[in-house]
Amino acid sequence: MLLYSAPLSLFSRKVEIALVEKGVSFERVLVPFTQTKGYAPKHPAVIAANPKRQVPVLVDDDLTLYDSTIIIEYLDDKYPNPPLLPREPKARARCRLLELEADEVLLLPVRDLMFRSEPPGPDTERREEQERAAVKAEDVILGNYGALAEKLGGQEYFCGTFSVADIATFMNIHHGLRLGAAPLAGHENLSTWHSRLAKRPSFAKVIAEMASADRELSHAVPAYRKTR
């Protein structure tokens, strides 16, 4: 099994965690990436496999898949134990919705922070506009923390047992934290959940690798300041 991934790709890292949690052996190809040029020039195998021209791309013999959700659902079908989605239909649907929200709703304000890891250019006015938008996005992220804490409640995991919803939500929060979003202080259950997952070997490996990639590739991001 072959995975095309990238050092700071939220969605590729989701798939890597799922593969490790499943105990599936795989070969990883990290596609070229810089903060100034992004993924250009894009890897030819990724361009050929994915009309969106993005990682992750998974190749399993004669099957090639893209999109982290589709890849993880395939892995859960092929390697059902340990499961990453509940088997009961309603519980499975609820869990899928939580993953979708992490990937497509919670990610929206995090995107407004992504410029921070890029080296500042000569256009200081544009950078100031980006930072003003980022401050507003941080307020949205804080609100999202509260909503997530309410959904988690007293459970250890969002779907009762460990699932893809935990992977997607963790990676979204982690992406925000590395870009200067507020810490999880004030939401004890969410903070405890986050700390528990960070200690799992699959997550710890990804966290360490992304931190190393940031040191090599990214502009230093200032620590969160509540007053800004």
C-alpha cells in the first residue's frame, strides 16, 4: 500500500493516523512542499490520480483513491478491526457528520490563520489585513471549542469509542494551535480528550513530524495573545 502525503497536510496526516491505528503497513511518499511555492511543481503521480491535484492519494494494488474520508472508509471496510466508524447505521451517520464538520466547517476559520506560517512578504498592508481577519477567526475558533466540548460531554471519545471523528477533530484543532489559535483552557473535557489522544503513538508520531517540518519549512508563528 502506497500513500502520497505531505509534511504539513492536515488531511494526509488523518490518513496516516488511520493506517497506523489499523496496523496496516504502508510506504509513504512525501510530495515536495515549500511555504513560498506550496506544492508546485505538483507530484506527477498525484496529478494523474486526483483531479483535484491534492494529497492524500492512496494506491492499493490496482485501486487508487483520493480524499481522506473516502480513503479511511475504504480502510475501515477492508480492515474492520479495530473499527474507526460505528457499525450501527444511525451511530455511523452521526460519526460521519462529526468528521464532515471537522473537515469542512471547523476548518474554515483555521484557514484564515494559515498565512502566519508563510514568510512575510513586502506587502505589509495585506499582512495587516490578514492578521485582522485572523483575530476574527480566532473568536470563531473559541466558539467552536465550546460547541465541541458540549458535543463531547462526559464521553472519552466523540462517538463513544475512538473513531475517525476523533482523528479529524484532533487534526483540525492541532492545525489551529500550530498557527497561533487559542489553547483549550476553559474546556476541561475537551482539553483532557486532546491530551489523551496526543499520547497515542499514532498521534504522537504525527505531532512530532509536523513540528519538525514547521521548524524546517515554516515562518515562526507568535504565541497566542488573548488581548490581540
